[in-house]
Amino acid sequence: MIVGRRHASLYAFLAELQHEQGDTETILHQIYLGQSVRHLPKGKLQEVENWISNIVRSYDEYVKDYNVLKYLKDLGHYMHL
């Protein structure tokens, strides 16, 4: 559940994206100012992030093989936290 509940509305999903963007911008500002930022997550969350990174890096292969839907399904599989 990426937005905290199953079958969330489009509005809830967009609100979650805005929240995530705000968090990312805050981290970028902290880096720019030389402040310390949160450490990389450990354990299962780190493993999931690695899987997602591998899928994202393989995007061109998915597109080349006309498997964009599979790409989205593979990403969605790991976005249910």
C-alpha cells in the first residue's frame, strides 16, 4: 500500500506524491546546506529499494521489448509497503 490504504483514490495518490516531493526537496536542501541527512534504510527496506532500482535501471530493456505494462507491474509489486 503506497498511500496507506488499498485502492486509494487518484486524489490520495497525488497527495502522497506531493508529500514525497516535499520530502525529497527538503533532503536536497539539507545536502546543499551541508547538513546531515537520514541514513540509508537497513534490512528489508534496503532490499526493496535495491529491487526497485534494478527495475528502473532496466527501463530501456522493457521499452525495447514492448513490455511497458510488465515494467509497471514489476514496479507495483514492490510498491505495496
